[in-house]
Amino acid sequence: MADNALSQLRSLEWLPASSPLLSVALLDWLMEEDSMTQRFERHCQQVTVKVVREGFAGAEEVGDEVSFLPEEPRYWLREILLCGDGEPWLAGRTIVPESTLMGPEQMLQQLGTRPLGRYLFASSTLTRDFIEPGQFENLWGRRSRLRLSGKPLLLTELFLPPAPLYQSLSV
């Protein structure tokens, strides 16, 4: 499940927010400015994280997404499944340039099973450069460049079939 979901996440095709494929209900989820973790918490009893992979990776391993970040020899790569009541709702991939990990931001390496959103949205220094919606077959996702104290990281998310996003589309 995890490998398949992360493969699908890396296969997302990016769309402009003005794409006719994007309904108002879909955009409500994909363009969410606040924490997706907090939004998921409104739809379940407990949000948990299953860490699939975490560690340093070179630019060649990170892939094309490195173009959204400063060029560096190493990046912190974290791939997870975010679960609602134990069911995987979202596959997430975070890429953090090594230079971003200086100072308090080194905590990004020590999240363990703590959702990224809980850490990011507790920071008064968090800003977002953009959100870009994406699609892979019948699944939806998004990527966003965020900054902590002005230092960038890239977050890509794929909403898996059980995610509440899809229930909101069928209403």
C-alpha cells in the first residue's frame, strides 16, 4: 500500500488552480491554507502517522522537485502515510534542504510519528509560497512550498481513496 501510494504521489500531474477539472468542493480541500492534519481531525477520532521512509537523500534521488528548492548536496526526505482512525488517508512526501535544518528547524528530523502539520502550524514563522493542485488517474493531490523562518521545504500530498475529500465530492 505505502509503496504504491508513494509511487502514485510521484506521478501526479500538476494543474493550474483555474483548471476546469477542479470543482469548488475539490478546491476547498486542495487549496487548504491551514493544517491538513487539523482538517482530518474533524473527520475522525485520531490522526496518526506511519513513517515509510526518513533520512538524507541526494538531489538525484529527490528528483525533479529539487527545482523548487535551493541546490544542495543533501536533502532530508520524509515519506509517510497520514491515517484517520488507522486507515491511510494521505501519502505525504516532505523534502527539506539540509541548510533549512539549521537552528530550531532541525526538529524536522525528529518528528517520528508526529504529523508534520502539528509542528509547522505551531510556528509563528511559517509562510507558504504556493499550493499547486495535481491529479493522478482518479486521485487528487497537491504540492506546496512552505518556509520556516524564511527557509524552504517542499510538501507533496496525495489524497488516498478513503480520505474525506472524496466523500465531500459525492455529496
